[in-house]
Amino acid sequence: MFCCYAKESYARYRNSNHSCGRILSGIADRYRLIADILPAVQHADRTIPLIRVADALVAGFDPERAIGVTDPKDRHVASAAAAIAPCVLVTNNLKDFDFAALAALGVTVRSPDDFLTDLFDANPPLLEAVTREAAANLTHSTPSWDEYLTALAERHGLPKFVGRLRSWNPKDVEEPAAPDGP
């Protein structure tokens, strides 16, 4: 889902070489990974998003830099985030990061659930559309919308975000006022 959001240029996905291999191998089945190519390519009846690896890699930081009491095993992540601050570091591994020390460097640390909930609160129609696109991009299964949301909440730890999606009514969005005059 993060890749769909980044693909639409609503956020920039960034990573360091230290953890890039793990993440890229996890999404390689769904996304073609090419450096410095077009943002998407038509393939048969669908558009395949391309992650521009050269743009996603963070360089020029000290992977051993101690930032507060951040766990030494996560120094490379904290240091990479500080190198591109201001930014949001999205992780489920909250306990290993020094929030105050990172905040002083312009880095906000958020869980995926909190991050997506914040984005949803800022633009519900966009996040609903991106989430539906992510569901449509599944290749090994085709769950219903409700099944997909249940999996996001229960298996992927996104209960707040899913709660927002389920309670949101598109009719709640105000239509722009019609212009006056002919």
C-alpha cells in the first residue's frame, strides 16, 4: 500500500542500502525495480509501477552514528532518516528508536497504523482510492473489500486505519460551491 501511495507521488519512499535488500526482495514480485526509468509502464491491460531505486536510496550518512538511545542495531535507519530530515520514519519497531533525539533532528517516528491514519485524516478520498488500488494489485488472491480490510487490521496491524476506512462515508466530503452568475 505504501508503494501505491508513493507511486502516485503523494510521498517519497526512501531507504538505505543497509535495509534496502530486505524490503526490495519483499516487493519484487509485484513491482519491477529499475533505476532511472519512467514512473510506470503499460503491460497488457494494467500499469506496472516502477520504483526508481536511485531516487529511493539514501546515501552520505554514517550508519554507525549514535542518535540518543536508539538501539545500535537500528542506528543505520535512524541515521539515514536524519540525513533526509525533515521526514517521517515509519516502523513497527518503535521501541528501539529514541523519539526525542530523532525529533530534535527533524525526524518524526510513527507506526504504519498511525502514519496511514494521519494520511487518511488529511485526505480520506485519496487514501480510500489508494487502498482500493493496493487491493486490486494483489496477484495471489482476490479478497472482497471487507476481507482485505480485515487482513489489514488483523494480520498487518492497521486497526485504526481500517477503522477510519470502514467508518468513512464519501458523502461526508463537501462539494465545492457552484460559482455565482451565468
